[in-house]
Amino acid sequence: MKNIGLIILAAGKASRMGKPKQLLTYQGSSLISHAVKIGLNSNCRPVIVVLGAYKEQVKPQIDKLPIEIIENSDWETGMSSSIRAGINAIKQSNFNLDGVIIALADQPLISEAVFNQLIEKYQETRNKTKNKIIASTYDDIVGVPALFDKNFFSELMDIEGDRGAKALIRKYRDEVLTVPVAEAAIDIDTPDDYQKLLSRKNFSDCLAKR
């Protein structure tokens, strides 16, 4: 089993939501708590969470869990700064990782099985190519959650602005391996997105009771 870490990005201001979406309730807990628990249930270790905007409100939701919390003071410069903070924490630690999965706190339908599936794909192909990216595909999009081999750590730290990990996925698109992850299509950016998520859950609950 390869050693794969997990970086959960949760530093954004959520300007389109109008309030901290990390604190929205889902399945009886906040979105950030839900994302962290999914990570801890997966085969990823360590689990690193990058906070920025609203860190004072968000941190108490997860600070008693066995994770590493990184505070990104440059969160306003874009998602790349949070990726950089997470990778830098790994580089400065004693973790001997083969790769890392980058995930978002606002994709609540992602399960631990998705993270494990990315790791399994990485394991299966490790002898075929050295520099591997295993990305999720959904709605004709190739994106996160995505697993990056450690050979990409330096390039992840070089990404600038609000482009995120997709910039690297696009750069190496001809070499990226993919896993279908329909759940990744649901992310929570606006109040309407959140209401659709709740309606989806209520509808699923009704079906389960039949």
C-alpha cells in the first residue's frame, strides 16, 4: 500500500454563498466536519485541512479530530495559495508520502470510497508510468478530487492565482489517468446549490423509506 495523504481545501470566503459554506449543515454536521470525517474514513494519511477565511469559526468544528490544520494567511490570493500551504506542510513534516489527493470541502457527495478508488488506480498503474495524476471525471470535466504523485509537489507549489489543481491537470492532460466520479459534479457555491443538495437528500430519504 502506497502512502497517500489528503489535503482538503476549505479556505475560501464563499462570496457567492454570502456566508461560510464550511459551516452549512449536512447529514447532521457541518460541511467541513463531514468532509474531514470522510477523509479519516479513507485510506489517506495524513489528513490536512487548509483554512483561511472564517478560520476562527471553522476551526472549532474540527480541531479535536486527528488531523493537521493549516492556516493560510494568503487565502485572498486564490486557491493556489491553499494548495501551496498544504504541500509545504507535507514537505516540512516527517511524512514520507508517495502522493497526495487534493479535495474540496464543498463536494459533500464525495465518499471515502472515491478517495480509495483513486489510490487503487494509482497502485494498479504505478509500474506503467512514473509521474502520475489520477483525476476525477464528471460532466465532461476532468478535475478534483485528484491524486498527484510526489514528483508533482514542486509544480503544485508553483501554481499561482485562483486556478487550483486543474491547472496542472490541464498541463498534463495527455498523461492524466481518470476515474469516473459522478458525485464530484455536486459542489456547493450558492444558496441555490445548497437547496438542491438538501432537496436531493430529502428525495433520496423518501425513496429509501419505500
